[in-house]
Amino acid sequence: MKKVVKGMMLAIAVVLASCSSQQSLQEYYVDNSENPNFISIDVPASILKMDGVDLTETQSDAIESLRKFNLLAFKKTADNVAEYKAEKIKVKEILKGEDFVELMKINSQYGKGVIKYIGDEDAIDEVILYGDSKDKGFALVRVLGKDMNPAHIVQLMQAIQKSDYDGSGLGEIGEFLKG
């Protein structure tokens, strides 16, 4: 009887371990929020200060669909190059998950990145922006909202450019993102 119980316990442990082998993006944020190599901040969408900005109806809809932003950035230094490489690999593996739909790739003078989303084509719940720079590190931004539309993302970026938002309220991560 003891052998049967031990065998069942082992089987349950194997099943549980295989179910949770892939770390979620949320777990990654939580696990690294206290890591000194990371800068972490959660901000409400109201920080964008869009009151008084002349927006189109589509831009207004895009702004209203936002709830909050979660920002996590790894600040690369001469002392943490190995950890930077390891963390970058972890993030890229998470973003390869089948829940993430690629919207576009970014390749600029500042680095490379990707924009992905989770949800249905017409009702996105989360947009993920990932970018990395060989010199500075990488940044991961989760844009959380309700029924966001992929076509509105470009409108949202245009609306933010129209505003006078200068990154205030983001503290150290604002300086990191400015470059």
C-alpha cells in the first residue's frame, strides 16, 4: 500500500511540475520587482494627463480603454552583463508563448523591440512592449486595459505625442526610457 501511495504522490508531483514549468509574464514582474538590477513601477493611465488635449474620437476611445501600465526595466552595468543576458533570454522565452500575438517589430537606433498583445483581435486586454539596447539594458511595458483595439494603438501613440506629457511621475524609469 505504501508503494502505491508513494507512486501516486510522485505522479502528482510530476504533473504539477510540468504544468507550471513556463513562468508567466506576471510572475516574472513579481519575481523581479525587488531585484536591484531592475527598476519597477506601476502607474495609472491617468498619469498621461490627456485632459485638455485636442483628440480625435478614436484617440479618445483608445485613451479611455486604458487602465494602467506596469513597467519593468533591467539597467545594464559592467557588473551585471551575465545576468542581463540571462534575463533577456527569460523574457524572450516568455514572450514566445502561444498567448502572445505579435503586432509589430521595432528596429531603431536605440535598439530592437517587439509589440505583442493578449486577447482577441477586437478586444485586447493587454499590450506588451519589449525593447532592448546593448548599452542600457531592456524594458518591458505591460499596458493593461479593457477591450483595447489594435488599430487604436497607433492612435494612442499619436495622442501621447500631442500631449505635453514629459515622463514626469515615472521617476528613475522615466530617465531610463528617455535614454
